[in-house]
Amino acid sequence: VLTSGVQGISQSKFKELNFRVEGKCDMCEKRIENALDIKGIKVGDWDVTTKNCRVIYKTTLYSEEEIHQLIADLGHTTEKIKATKQSYDNLHGCCKY
């Protein structure tokens, strides 16, 4: 009983986000998903067709804004944060949206 209670508590430290991220190709998908493959992020998945990004992350390590910033820093605009011109310009030609 004690073990399941602890698992329930640890699960509540995770939050799921679903939001739009601009991108066009498999290279974008790989870039976005690799950036989300870090400690404290349980799931980081971007769908090239729907442009939906699904992230399950530990709320004690990251805020929702930090997740969006992480992706925007790559050159991919999210629903909340626009990529800078400099980061966008660094994208490969086929990745420009």
C-alpha cells in the first residue's frame, strides 16, 4: 500500500503538454525530439503531419515556458514562443516553414 502511494505522488510531479510546433520534415522531427531527450522529460514526441508536440515532463525541473523556449531556441516557433530570426536562419533549407 505504501509503495503505490509513493508511485501516485511521483506521478503527480509530471505534466503532459500538447502544443503546435512549426516544422516541415523528418530532420525537424529528429531535432525537436533529440532536444527533448533530456533528464526530467519522460516523453518528447513531435508529429511531422499534425505539427503536434507531446511532452510529459517533471514539473519540479521545468516549467511549461522552459519547454517552449527549449524548442524555440532550435529555430522552431511554438504556440507560446516565436523562434528568433537567428535561430530560424540556422535551420537547414528544407526545414524552413
